[in-house]
Amino acid sequence: MAILLLHGERFDQRTRTWKPLVLMTNMPLSEDGQCAGPFTFMEVAQLYKSRRDIETFFRFARQHVSFEHLVSRSENGVRIMLYVSLIAAMLLIWYQRLTGIDRGWRSVKFWFAHDVATWTRQALHTVGFSTG
């Protein structure tokens, strides 16, 4: 299998400088040498950036919303677990931004669970249920 190396530069936001970027792909070089497979070189770089963002999200989901602990092995069960994990992740991110908690995701999860329990007790009390 042929490997195509794409050389370019990327702007590093932290250091505010341009840094070398090398991407390796098994997509074939086009006949005119201007594309990798059906994509321009810029599109290949954007695809790899998207892939990194997706992998970062799934690492967050596995570490913080227990996505790796699948209850079901069927396709539909995994899909439902993915949706539940996405909802949980979005709620945690929303809560972290709302409260400004910056002590790590464990703290965010703890205080979110605490506040949800408080909100639930208040809602049940409002409609006349006893929460003991």
C-alpha cells in the first residue's frame, strides 16, 4: 500500500507561530498530483482535524460519562447508549459553563448530581409529593 505524506504548516494558537504539519494517508495521489483521493490537500487537513476532535470527544465520553460500559451489545442498544452519553456530556458541559466550576470533571459531575437532586426535590415538593 502506498503512503502519501502531506507537508504543510499550521498556526499554533498558544505560541502564535506557524509550525510544521505532516499528515500521512493511504489515499492515492491524483494523476495531476493536486489531490489525495477525491480531496484537495486542504480538505484532507480539515478531515484529520475533524477526526481528532471526534476522538477527543469519545475519550471524554469514555472517561466521564461511562460510554465504555455498554449495557447492550445489539446495534440499537449501542446507538441508544451513544445518545444517552451524548446527552449526559452536553448536560455536563452546559453545567460546567453555567457554574464556572474549574476543578475538573469529577467536581462538575458531583455538583451536577447534587443540584439535580435538589431541583427534583423542589419540583416534587411544589406539586405536593413527599420526598422524605
